[in-house]
Amino acid sequence: MVWIISRLTISLLFCTLQKKLGDLIDKQRLDKAEQLEKVDDISDSDKAELVKNIETQCQLEQDDLSYRLKLQQDEEAEKLRKVRYIVICKKNSLEKLVVISLNE
């Protein structure tokens, strides 16, 4: 039962993290389009440099978010690992108690 819950939790967390990353990418696309609309009057070379800078900034934001989300995912996985360990220990203790009481 614990294994099923942890797999579901990890799957749900992964979907949430993917959605956050997708939302960031969508926001970045809109921001990029807005910024490019504002600078129609600059030269093509300046516009190309601006696009390059915007894309670099977007990649940095995506990398940062990915890192933070991966860290969060690792923390949740560690919490689940600890819960599984506790459940297994309690199960083993209960099994020992049952064996002891059956032997009496």
C-alpha cells in the first residue's frame, strides 16, 4: 500500500513540476513577443542581439526553475523513503510480536 501511495505521490509531483515548467515557458513566449513588439524601430542587428539576450535569460530562468523543482522532487522522494522505512520497521515489529504471542 505504501509503495502505491509513494508512486502516486511521485507521479503527481512530476506532473505538477512539468506544468510549472510549461507555464513558465508560455509566460516567456508572451513576454518575448511583447518585448519584440516594443522595439520595432531598432535595427535588425540590434533586434537579433536583443532576441539572443532574451533567449539566454529565458534559458537561465528555465534552468533555475528546473533545478528548484528537481530539488523539491528529491526532497519529497526522501520524505517518502523515510516514511517507507518507518512503515517497514513497524510492520517487522508487529510481525515479531505476532510470532512471540503465537509461541506463548
